[in-house]
Amino acid sequence: MTGAEAQGPRPEREDGRGPVRTALSGLTTRGRSFLAAGVAAAVCAYVLGQEDLLRVGLLLAVLPLVAALVLYRTKYRVTGSRRLTPSRVPAGAEARVHLRVDNVSRLPTGLLMLQDRVPYQLGPRPRFVLDRVEAGGRREVSYRVRSDLRGRYPLGPLQLRLTDPFGMCELTRSFSAYDTLTVIPAVEPLPPVRLSGEWAGYGDGRGRSQSLSGEDDVIPRGYRHGDDLRRVHWRSTARYGELMVRREEQPQRAHCTVLLDTRRLAYEGSGPDSAFEWAVSAAASTLAHMLERGFGVRLLTDEGGASAGEGADGFAGTGQDAAESAGLLLDTLAVLDHSDGAGLSRAFDALNGGAEGLLVAFLGELDEQQAAMVARMRRRSGVAVAFLLDGPGWDLTGELMDVPDTRERRARGLREAGWTVVDVDRGAALPELWRRAAGRPYEPDRVTVPGQGG
């Protein structure tokens, strides 16, 4: 949850208008009509010499002016706060915004109209009418927002519209604080399968390796209470004259690099159902899945590293760091957009300088040069899996186009270089493709009903 509080309200003077012009600009249609009718009646009374009509005209003209002056000079001490539940939501999910208005003055307020500014992607602008708020009283309202598109959306500032009892004048007073709603990519749970060649060990994402390999190269240490006597190194014990044991095998963290192709020319279409949005959501699901399994993960794009706050070996995937790392990566993916680059050379350079390990790539359409570069990336990784998004197959008209032969040649070239290639068509489910990458057929969840055979 996040919250913001602002003191106010204060009149808006965006164009530097004076108090008189500010008060008159708040006249409603009713107030302007009364003012125009009063002026017209006064002119007619002067021409016709009718004193009674002149009094009526003056009354009609003065009433909206007095209402505007009184409303402008009204000094309500009102505080407003906003609370998001939650402040980070997946695309397509709803968040609730709670608004609270407190009257901290000694006088009751009049009719208040509450309005919050929201981007059009989150829906219509919410408006509420609040009746008289007593001194020291409060009012709470809430509304829901939803977006199918990733991004960071500002909420606010909160606005109060004050009106007089006759509806002659209406002034807007604004708070200064605002909040931010983060819409992250949708994350799908992936099946716990092991990709071909993935390290084994304790857990699913770690391996063990000795510090040095040969018996003569073992670096012993002094015996400590509780050490296993089977680990005693007798040669070193005889040399140093005290009991020595072999050092324990050092755990080595497994690494996973997720490469996301963001080139604009590599994808067709736009919107929440486009190929690019599918790739972003798939990358987010892969990163979250690998963090849960204890991997150290790294996010790369065609422009190089994409994550701030990342360590030399990527983000940690154990303990409490896993949740924090997942949050940072999802926040990065929430605002990731197309790049104007034409190649994957920066990603290739970044992989050459990084640690070896599992490489999972989500790629758009590749030409011959970029396909050859992706094939060379395999040399720096133990296992490489490429999800190729078929551009023509993602045609948003709904008609599946023929796959060109060039795409088959690109995929065959990657397979020959050692990649595991999975073709992605529109509407494909990531868990099914993940099983296919591991060489297993897709097995939907089954429910067994007691008492029935089968």
C-alpha cells in the first residue's frame, strides 16, 4: 500500500488571474444566465423608466456576484489522502483507490464535488458528490481502476469543487500530492520441469563443485568439533602435526539469462494481444520461475542490460532477496518499450562478458545476419532455449498466414548451433511451450473423482 496526504485546498491559478477574475470564472451556466438576465432587465428598466423592473434586474445581477465572492472567500481547511490497494497489479487486474477527505476546520463545509485525475488507460475520471461535512468529520469513497497495458500511471492530484447553495458559482481547488500505480506484466506459473543439461544438485537450481580437482591440490583446514572423521586428510595431518580435514565442497549458484528482443521491426501489431506483449509477459514468467528455483537471474535486451540495481552475477534467487529481485525485474518490465535498434550486437557483447549458464531467449523475426549472431550466442551458455515468435502467425486479423520458408531455415540454423528452438504462434500457452522446451508433452491437470474408474 502507498498513501499520500496533502494539505489544502488552494485555488488554481494556472494563468495568473487575479481574485476577481478567478471568482467570476467560476460562474456556472445558471449564474451567467442570472447575471445576463439582470443586466438586460436593468437596461430595459432604464429605457422604459420602470423602477420596479430595475430593482428586479439589480437583484438578478447581484445574486451570482455575491455567491461568487462568498464562495471565493470561504476558507475550508480540508485534508485529502489517497491509498492504493495494491500499488502494483498485473495487467488486466483491478486495483482499488481509497479517497479520504477530512474537515479539520471549525465550520461545516457546503456541498463538495470530489474528482480524481486518472489517465484514460485506467478508465473514466471518477467523480463523487459529498454532502455537508461537519466540523472534524470525514468522508471516505473508493473506486476501481484497471488497465490491460503495462506501465506506470500517475493518479492525482485530487480536486475539490466547491459550489454555493444556489448553484450560481463553482470553484475548483486542488491538492498537490499524487500516487503512482504500476501495472506489471502478467506472470504465469510454469511447470517444474528440468531443461536439458540444467545443473543438478541440492534444490533444482544449484550445483556443487570442489575448489580444486586433484587429490594433491586439496587445501585442508584445521579440525573443528563436529567434523566428520571420514574427511580427515591424513597426509596433511602428518605434515602439520595436527588433525586436518578436507575443505567442504563450495556451492556454486546456477545462472539464468533471459534475453528479450525488443526491436520494433521484429514484431507486428500492438496492444495487449500483440506478439511483443506476449514476449514481455513470457520473460517475466521465466524470471519469476527461475528466481523461485534458486537461480541467479539476469535480464538482457537487444540494447544490453535492462535492470538497475543488478549485481555482478545477476539478481539473487534465495531467501527474502528473491521476492525483492522479482519486484525490481517486474518494475523494469512494466515500462519496457520497443527499441529502434536493428540488431542484437549489444546483447551479444553483454553475453560475452557475463557468466555461463542457462540462456532463455524470446525473439521476434530474425533476418539472416541476426540469426547467425543468435547462433553464436550459444557458445557462451550451457543450455540455450529460443522461443521464436512467428510474425505472420500473429496477424491480428485472425487469419493465420503461411509461414515462409526463411523462418524454417532460421530455426534449423539455430538448432544446428545447439539451441532448443520452440515456435510460438498466436494464442499459444507458455506452460505448454515450457514443457515442449524440456522435451515433454503437455499434460493438462487432471482431477480424479473418487469412486469412478479410469
